[in-house]
Amino acid sequence: MNQYYQKQTGLFGATINATKCVGLMLMVCALNNCDATNSHPSVSESTSQNLNQKSQGTQIAFLADVHLHDIYAAPISGGGDTDLQRANLANSFPKAPETQSPLLMRSMQAQLTSTRLFNENFFVFRAALDDIAKRGIKLVALPGDFSDDGQPANVKALARILDEYNTRYGMRFFAITGNHDPVRPFGRPGGKPNFLAADGKEVAIYSPDHTRCISNQAWFCMNDIREWGYHDIMQTLKSHGFSGHAQDVLYETPFSSAEFEQRGWQWCDKTSCIFMPDASYLVEPIKDVWLLAIDANVYVPKGKYAERNFKGSGNAGYNALLTYKPQLLQWIKSVVERAKAENKRLIAFSHFPMADFYDNTQPQLENLFGKTSNQLKRMPLPSTTDALDATGLKLHMAGHMHLYDIAVPANHKGLVNIQVPSLAAYQPGYSIVTLNPHHEAIVETVLQKEVAQFDMLFPIYFKEWQQRQRHGQPLWNKSILASEDYLAFTEAHLKEVVRQRYVGKEWPKVLATFIKSHTVGEVFNDAMCSVGANTIPDEVASLPALVLAYDYYKLRNAGAFANIAGREKWYTSSINEEGFNACKTPNSTELQHLLADFLSLLHNAALATDSTEIIVKGV
């Protein structure tokens, strides 16, 4: 029997038969609604059966990449060091529309060039926790980037929220560090140049020890946006995973002690050594359920270790962990062996992916956009995935990439890596693991559509838009302020990121220029030598070609959750690899090659949409 079962459901819960057709069979398959062999084995299971299984099992919710930013952290009273600072404090922070409380907001422009939202995270996090509470789930894991840059304001706000839900609902929380918490292993000056003033202008706010404050170049200076290191973050969140609890059956670390000062590794170069903190832990919160929290942050030293100057961990992940933390890999293996011997239900979680998160399209991405594009530096090497699989882990819940993906090994045995979607990006959601009595883990992912107050800041953003218009700055699409719900808001966010950042800055210029100024029909007429162009529905052919770019990133980021008006059926059935290859002749132009390569990538993204639920045996 196959080790994994998968079920694919659409945005509104309808069951979809996931097909994967190739070559000339594409059109035949589409016309006859046939099933083909999936890349991941699946069996049909009724909804009632799954619900019955879930009702009998322990459930754990996983919320990745919350990136909590406390919008209420603006100072309410007190003065700054200069007349300008005192004036800014008194008059110039944005005010909450209903309470008139001062707000510490990032600009909409900053949000629309980032892979994540900032300000609305405060609301969606609480909405997700409310949803989890309604489901009666008591165990909640946070696989990293629970704060935005480990700033005191944000970590303290997270602690208050977790304390509140623990008191109200009896929830237990288990956090593990990501590359944004902390940004570096030890505390350092922090801040950003794109906070928002009351008049809609972007302003620089930094911590007092930052050079921009020391040189009086900051609009405002405040200690609460300094970037904390490990010790302060773990101390503030010690009740939420970073230390043992009276309710725990078991709590251990890879070290001889659970004291923060002793949790870490000695890293040495030829002249000196440093102590590198590590937050990993194993906890048994209820009998026979083990949660393995892996700190996969690796801060590679720049220069001599004694100088305490480090690279960020965002592009390091497990590739670097094998070199810099080999002892951690041995500890993971020992945990797996003990779990098996003691019949424990083991689930691992960390911030970084353990397997391919782009459905084997890395060669295409490198060919089209370059080897360092699309965050490909974050891709685990095949040898890295093999080493992690060799530990015996069966199920790992990851974050970091702000997308939803399921990676199952080719032999259908061993490590399954689930990329939990971010609440701060398209499509926003979280994952639930249900451990049923049959030693199966049912992993389902749900979207967070309803978010109270998600539009509370829209009037302030409109002031920002007007300010940019008055000063001749590039304008973002203000239609985002007409979003009817949080799902629509994150979709509008992704579209602007695609327009401004991906197509706008990261695509080859000749391809980006064409996509921004032509229609879908013109793309196919130019790229495919008219092959397949006559099969394009008129309503699709007349759309702006940017829709193709939007659809690609939606499919890549959200899989079966992507809302692209049914065009995924057309991408998989009416276009095929033969058509793309036919256009790439010695006489083809650079543009034709680029368009054909992009359409091939879009085609494969539509084929590779992951199911919304998977059952992993042996957990």
C-alpha cells in the first residue's frame, strides 16, 4: 500500500481529481475528463470518513511566517531628544480611525514591494487564532518568523497575544526561531526607512544606537525597534516553547541543559571561538506526542569569529546546517530512533524547507531568470534532502517561502516536507495535522478569509497614495483599497508585487516590456509561431498579458488554492511542450525564446498544483 494519500480540493471545498497529463495526451485528457497517474499517489476518500478520523485524533495547528508587527507600538507620551522628535511624537504619527491612538505603521509602498504584508498581520494573526479556538485545537506551533525582525515591540506583542489565548482557551504554543527572529544571533541596532507619517510621507525610524539616529538623520528614534538577539527573544517567549512547562511529559534540548546560556555550539576559527546560540528542543506536551522544534538558522561568520559579524540566515538553511551544525543532525536522528522505540508520534517543524518547494522547476527558473533569481539560493540541495531523509523523519512542517507546497520523495517513502503558507501573503492560511489512531497524520491546509479590521488602515493608505501623487512618486494601484475581504487584499498585494518587483525588476527586460504592453493572444501569436493560438478562448486572448504573470505566481504560491478563474485547465490542456519547443529554432528571436520558456514554466506550474490534504502513514 502507498505510504501517502492525497486529496485535492478547490477553493470552495469541491473535490478535484488531480491529473497530470503529458505530451499529445493533454488535449485528449482534457476533452474526456480522464484521470492520469499523479506525481504523488492518491486514493479517493470521502469527506465524512476524514472528518470521522479527525474527530478521533490529536490536532496541532501550524502557523508559519506570521511576521507580527505591532502597529500599536508608537509612543503615546514623553519627549524625544530634539524639538523635531518632540513634534513628531505629538503630531505626526498616524492615528487609528476610531480610537485616535498613534500607530507605528510601515507604508503601503513598502508592503507592495515585499513578499509579505506588515501592518495587517496584527489582525490576521488574531483571526487565525480565533479560528483555531473554534476548532477546539489546543496545540499550536510557530515555525519561525513569528516576529518581524525580532524587534522588542513585536516580540513583546506576540508574547501578550499568546499569553491571552493560553489563558482564554488553554492553548499551548511552541515557537522556533526563523531568520527574522533574530535577524542576527546577537542584538544590534535596527529600524527602517519606510515607516509612515500622518501626512502619508515615508519616514525613517531607527533605534537610538543606529548611525542614522546618532547622526540626527532619523525622523524618530525609539528603543523598541532595536533588533533583539537569541537571549532576549527566548527569554520573552520562554513560556511558549523555549523552556519546559509543568504540563510537559518531556522537555529536552540537544545540550546538557535547558538554560539559555548553555544552549549553543562553540564555533572556532584559527584564532578564537564564539558561542553560537541554538534554540532547538523536543517537547512531549501530551502523552505520546512529540514535537521536534529544529533551529535551522545558520549565521555564517564574516571575517574572524571574534569580530562577531555575521551574514543573515535567510539563504543558508539546511544546506549550511550540515556544515555548521552537524551535531544537530545527529541529535535529530537520535530523537527519531527513540520515538520509534517508544512508540511516540513525532512531528518535526522548523523555519526552513527540507526539500524542493518549486516542484522540480528549478532548471527552468535558472534558465529564464538566472541562478540567483526567485530565491533559488534557499533551495535545499538534493544531497541535503537525502541527509535529512536519512535521519528517519517522516513529516516536517516548514515555512520561510511564503507559499504552500507538498514535497513527497520520488520513491514514496521517507520524508514529507509541507510548506505551510504565510498568513501575510497570498493565499493566507495555516495547516492542521491530525494524528489518528491508525498511526497516520492527516495534514490539511485552510485559508483565512475572514479577518476583522483588515481594512481599518485603508484611509491612512489613501493619504499615502495622495502624498505620492502630489510629489510625482511612482504610484501603486489604489484599487487594493477596494478589497472586499482579506483574501482579495492578499491577491491585490501579490499582483502589485508581481508588477513592481518581479516583472518590474527581476525579469529579463525584453520579456517584461512585452508582457506589460501586450495581450495574452499576442503573447501566443508571437511566442508559439501560432501553434495553439487558435485554441485560446476570446475572453482569455483579450486579457492583458500581465494576467499570465499573475497566474504563474498564484499557482506557484498557492497550488490548488489559487484563484485564476479556471484558466489552469487551459494552461494544462491547450498548450504543451511540443508547441514550446517548435518555436525555439535558430531563426527564433530572443523574445520568442523567452516567451516560450515562460509559457512552459506556467504550463508546468498548472500541472504541479499540490493537493490541499495529504495523509502520511507511519507518524
